[in-house]
Amino acid sequence: MEVPIRELVVDDDPKMVKTLVDIFRAKGHAPQGAHSGEEALELLGRMPFDCVVTDIRMGTMDGLTLFRAIRQAGHTQPVIFMTAYADEEIVRQGLIEGVVGAIMKPFDMERVLSFLNRVREAGSVLIIDDDPEFCLRLEDILEARGFSVEHVSSAAALGRVRHPERHIILLDVKFDRTGGLEILREIRRRSETVPVVLVTGYREEMKEELKKELHACLDKPVDADRLLAMLAELHHARLRRLLESPAGESR
């Protein structure tokens, strides 16, 4: 059974928190409410969340300060501001530092729900690597940080992946001896925008081929912290495009 979307809603207005939590729960989500930044940080330390939706103007800790504290605590969940005021400077600074975006009160709830329903999908990872043990180790690391993960370790299994363009893809450059770069070209024929991170243990051997590919590339053994930071950045960039799209970007 699929785990429902888990939002942390933060606002010092109890009525606003209750309203949003009730709406999200009625739509099948699993939200939690917090009435201050301090309470939000405490909950983030105890429970997994897919995203944080926080008011900007709050009493002891405003939304930007909360965002910074979330990152300083090592949490990588996407953060979305909500505001009823002209907080352009705070929003601008938040975007510079990594906030996904801002939604204005009163909300277009249909659009907000459409966006939240895709938060987890935008962070799903497809590992294409012919080393099953490597796939499983990486899957454990990523799932522990809230990513949804699928992996394939053979060409036959790859053929059963129906929509690779919906994932962030980690691609072994020498997958299944046929060459990951051929797979990359096929992925690009299907989608020009899907994020792809190349993974290789043969950078020197393949440096000429890799020079032609404008993609991030990680060496094996993979530095988990660097990978997690890279995936979080790609995830949040995707969400920003979704939030900025007037139609919520169709499937």
C-alpha cells in the first residue's frame, strides 16, 4: 500500500494550521501541524516528512529562519513558503538559499493539492546499474533520506520501466556491457529534461566520451553525502518548476 504524502504545516495561526491539515487529510494525505518553528524542528527530528509548508511571518521564528534551521539540522525536505503579504525580499532570499517557492493566501487549493500530490514523484530515483549489490546499498541510503527508489540491473528489467522520464536517473556508464551512453541517448529521445546523473568507476578510461555529455558525473565508490546533496538539488529544482507552472505541469 502506498504511503500517503506527509506534509508538515507550520503557522502560528492555529485556525490556519487546522484548516490546511483537515483539507490535506480529507484528500488522503498524512499531514502534521506545528504552531511555531521550534515545534516544527522538534517534529522533523522525530518523524519523516515529504515537505514543509510554512508561513513566513511567525512570532519567535520566521519562515526564512526556520528554513535555515532545517538545513542546519541536516534535513533536506523541500520547503514551501506561504504568505498573505508582499514579502518579496524574504521570498527572494529564500529562493536564493534553496526554498522551492511561495504560495499566496488565500490559496488556489486545487493547484496546491495538485502540486503536493507530485512532491514525492518529483523526488523518485531510478538507479540503472548492473551491480545488484550496489543498487541495494544505494537504495537503502536514499530511502532512509525520504527518496522513493526503483532500480534495474539488467537490460531486460530496464525494458519494463515504462516512464523513466518521471524519475531522477542514476545511470551506470557501462551498464550491462552495452554502454550506458546508448541508454542515455534513448532516454534523451524520450525526454530532454529528465535529470540524469552518470555514475562510473572508469572515468579515466571514458574521459573522452564523458566530455561530450553535459551531465553530472559521480565516481564509484559513490560519496553518499555528495550524492544526497545533488539529488536534493535536482528534486527541489523540479518542484520549483512545478510550482511556477500555471497548470502545475501536466504528466
